[in-house]
Amino acid sequence: MPLTLTFTDTDELLIAALHKRARAHGRSMEEEHRDILRNALRPLPKRPLDDILRSMPDVGLDTDFARRT
């Protein structure tokens, strides 16, 4: 079932930015708005923790991060 969203009291600069972004992507403001919502609300893909840890840059020695008491 289609749903209609109506926004009131929206900042004119925000509307202009949406219009500019839609033109840059070659689509209507409505299509652009849907794409923004879709990307903002889409669940992030789950990655295994070891994958995330391996992707972190090597930024120093373990002793650089030792707790000082």
C-alpha cells in the first residue's frame, strides 16, 4: 500500500540542497528523497569481529597503549 509523507516547515536551504543533489543524480526530488531514506535506514551488513579487527591499521606497539598506574 503506498504511503504519502508530507513535510512541513522544512528549511529552504535543505530543499535547495535536495533539489541540487537530485539534479546531480539525474532523478526527481522524490526519487532522491526515497534513496536517501533507503540508504539511511538500511541495516548495516554484519561482519565477523575478526574481520573488523584485521581491517584496523597498525598504529603502534602494545606498550604504547599500556595503562599507567
